[in-house]
Amino acid sequence: MKKKDTSNHETPNSKTIRRPTDECPVFKTVTQFVKSNPAFTEGGLRHFIFFKGAEAETAGAIVRYGRKILINEYKFLALVQNGGARKISGHGADL
């Protein structure tokens, strides 16, 4: 008797991990982003969005959905890594 191959089948309890793509990004709220990225504080992130929000929107790192701010985690971290948060509101390194 052959054993049934269940390697490609999802069970009701299995979780599907969504990978971000340009066509289907995964968004997080500020609180969700901070919980999954403990190097950032909620206040620090809101400070960044207040002063650099337009730049982050242009880069696709954040999206405003009414009053709610949604963060594209992949693009936001890329923006930070490329120096987009080096200087915020007159503070920061002038390297």
C-alpha cells in the first residue's frame, strides 16, 4: 500500500506564510510593525512618519488609508538601510 503524499497539502491548522511582492505587499500597522521589529519604538516611528512621511510614501514604504498608517515592512526597512532615516527633523549624523 502506498503512503499518501501530503507534503503539498495544507491542513486546517497550518498557517500560510505570505511573502511580500510588489504586486501583493504585506502591510502592518505602526503597533504591529514595532512588535515584530523591536529595534524601533512606536514613538520613534511616529516621529519619523511625521517628519519624513512624504518621502516614505514616495518610496512606497508607507501608505495612508484614511487616518491609518500602513507600513510596507520590506520597503520601509530598505529605506532605513539606505540612509532614509539618517537625519530626521534636523537631528542626526551629517556624514
